[in-house]
Amino acid sequence: MSELDFDGVVSRRTVPLGGAAFGVAAFADAALPAKAKASAMAFEPVSANQEDTVTLPDGFTWHVVASWGDPLWSSSNAFDPASRGMAESQAMAFGDNNDGMGCFAVSNRTVLVVNNEYANHKIIWGNRISESYETDDDVRKG
């Protein structure tokens, strides 16, 4: 595999030109009428509600892909909801407080990437009165 010559791809001249082109494209997109920016996905919007569930348009379904504590490897231990996991088990498990996801095609596979924003103390230590770390293991877990 050959290394990419960064200086050959990016120069002091191409960066400002690329930035200017990006800025013009972003402005042009913002100036388009709403009808021109209509989504290619055809579905009826759902109304806001206070139901404790996922609300989808008719004809759509959802499935849980992974929940907090689900083992990421077959050699991992199952999640223990009573202890809320230990540092070792949490390091091998799906995290909490997800705020973003993306799918990327890599060769002939699709990779799902999830961002765990931060440790939610009320969840990971919510089985305690303090709702906070109390041991060295807690610090490593959070």
C-alpha cells in the first residue's frame, strides 16, 4: 500500500478554494424552496405525542438492535441489571446514552457505528443511593 502525499492533495491554494466552493454550495442549498428540498423518502409525518414508545408512520416497523449492556463479543458475560455491570463487563458491552449513529459500507459489509456521548451516572450507578461512583471499579466503568 502506498502512502498518500498529503502536500500533493492539499495545498495553500486548494484549501481556500474548496472552502469557498463548500460555502457557496451550502448557501445555494439554503436558498432552494422547500418543495425543491423534499425528501426522497415518501411517508406521512407522525404527530407529536407523549406515548412512551417509538412512533412511526403506517407501514414502518422498528426493532431493537442493541441495548445497554448487551455483550459485543460471544466471550463476554451477560449483563447483570442488579449490579449494572462491572468495568470489565461494561468494556465488552454496548454502552448507554447514544446520541448518533451511522452506517458505512466497507468492502462487501455494512458497519453500524454508534456514538456513546457520555456515561449517564443516574443509569450506571442508579442502583445506589449516591447515584455516583464509590469504588475504583466504578471509576473505570464510568
